[in-house]
Amino acid sequence: MEIYYTIIVFMYGLLLGSFYNVVGYRLPNNISIVKPGSFCPKCKHELKWYELVPVFSFLIQGGKCRKCKCKISLFYPFIELTTGILFAISYLLFGFSLNFFIAILASSFLVIVIVSDFNYLIISDEVTLTFSILSILFQLVLSGWELALSSVLYGSFLFILMYVVMLIGSKIMNEEALGGGDVKLMFFVGTVLNVINPINVLDILTYASFTNGFFELFLSSCLALPFAFLSRILKKGRAIPFGPFILLSLVIMFFISFDFFDFIKLFTN
């Protein structure tokens, strides 16, 4: 039965991955995600249902548009497959629980931001707001108001912390150190990190609340560094988006239920 549910969740991930491609492409370009229907970006051919089957349509059509024969970017099936895999992992790790729903929210947000931030250096406010609200609602319904409230406070704390970092960085560098989308993203990050190790409302401003947030940013920077180094070597001169790495480190930490103090105990015991 577990294999059956894993396959079903994986298939849902593939389908949503196809939709996330649309969201990540259209919102930064100010195009409605509802109308028009999916179309080829080259010839504007409106795609039929059998051209929209995740991954399989790409393979059957040889990676080309059925009408104009232009190559379809590998980015599309990559996002679909990645979403399906992340959804399947979420189910295998957490079953149908609060952590499962938070994991698929974080995974969904990650793949949308990969599309929008890597291609357009934009994290849409609508997406950040939607996933932040969903995170709080899931916690409220499945766990209760105390977890939801502490997550709102912790998310707000990390948002303010990131905003201060942005101001200091911009002052030192005399240019924008972080994008506004990255700063707003930290609210969602806080709501998710708080599910791993819920922080008492009264402890929000203690040192304990800093640790996981700072480690999340440290891990994000470590993940982004090789890409920044490669970009510099290739002399492309293109800015490296930070948002995807923030969310990738968040997903990694959530999947392994990482807690900074448990990590420290490994080296002190």
C-alpha cells in the first residue's frame, strides 16, 4: 500500500510540476496563470491535452514542439520530475501528516522559485504570500493555534533579521546586497523551520531562535558558492539568484529534521 501511495503522490507531483512551470514563467512576465491555455513560447501554438502530459509528452515528441519543431527546454521536464521526486520523498519520510503537507509546500515553493529566479531574477510576491498563508493554515488546522502563532512570530523575526542584513550589506557595498524577494522569503522559511523545532512564543527573542535561522542562511550560502564561483570562472557576469538556494537548504533541513542543538551534541558528547 505504501508503494501505491508513493506512486500516486509522485504522479500528483508531476502534474503540479507542470503547473509550477506555468506559474514560474507567467507571473514574472505579468501573464495570467489561468488564460490563455498553455502554448509554445516560440510559435504560440496552443497545446492540446496530449501535449501536456508531464515528462511523457516531452519524450514522445522528441523534445520538440509538435507544430513548429523548435526544441523544448529540458528545464520543463526537469521541474516536473523534480517536483514528483520531492513529493514522493515527502510522503516516504512523513506519511500523511502535518510535516508532509509542510514539506510539499516547501518543495513546491522551491521549484517555482527555481523557474522564476533563475530565469528572471524575480520571486513573485503573490507566490510568497500564498505559500506563507498556506503554511500557517496547515499548522493552525492540523496542530493548533499555538504552533501557528509561534510560526508567525518566528517568520516575522527572520524577516526583520534578513531586512537588517540587507540594509547593512547595502550600506557596506554601496549597492543592493539582497533582493527584496529574498527578504520576504524569510517569513515563509521561519514558519517552516518552526515546525521542525517549535519555539515557545516567549522564547522568540532568545539566542535559541537565532541558531536554526542563521544555519539555514549559512547552508544556503554554501550551496550558492559553487555556482557563484563557476559563473565568475566562465565570466558570464550574471547575478546568481539566492532564493533557490535559501529554499533548497530549507527543504534539506526539513527532510532531515535538522536542529542546530542536536547537531552540536554530536561533537560534544
